[in-house]
Amino acid sequence: MRNDIDAFLRGDWSAVANDFDAERFIALDAGGSADPRDWTVGFPNLDAYRASWLEQSLQTRAKADPERLRAALFSGARIARIEFSNGNTAILHKVFDGQLPLRDGTEEPYGWQSVFTLQKAGGSWKIVNFVGYLPR
């Protein structure tokens, strides 16, 4: 998680690109809804997710107080659960729940959760998909 947050703060996709299985990647966007009927294929491939990730990084860095941002993101993100299956598949539940410190001194709440599926291939774990932006 440290690498992910630090890469996000730098807008450095190359630092996290190898965490994903680019050939098989697909992700659903829950859009803040717990109802699966509302979910969409928000990221049909890794290029689509990369573009969104970079845009979110840029927007966050533009509005956030750079002196307090890193600490705020680390305090608001946690891995709630990891479950392994058959030695080569895992599900990881990541929760984001915090306050984004803005440049004007105020704070903006943020909160969602994402559930990732990882598979081990060639000795390393790769994210193959996720359902993101679920309500907390």
C-alpha cells in the first residue's frame, strides 16, 4: 500500500504498473452504490484504469495541501481483509475513509471501499480485477 500511495502522490503510474495483469485486467465501478444493478464496467482494460488513476492523482494534488496530504492518505487507507485460496488466488478488501486536507485549510471527506482479485503468476501477485468505489 505504501508504494501505491506514494506513486499516486507523484502521479507515477510506472511505479505501480507491474502490480496489474495487463492482459486480463478489467474493473467494475460501483459508483458509490451497493446495488450491483448500478455497477458498470468502468475500466474495460488497464489503459482505461491508468488514465483514470492519473487524472485522479492530478486532481488530488491540485486541490490538496501538499504538506498534509501523504499523512492524510495513509491514515485513511487500510487493508481490511485478505483471503487466500488454493495458493494462487487472493481477494483483498481495501477501505478508504478519511479527510483530504485542502489548500485553503479546510478538509474534504473521502470514503469508499474496493475489493481486488489477485492471482499469483511467475512468482508474483498481480491484480486481475476489482470492484471499486463501493460505499463504506
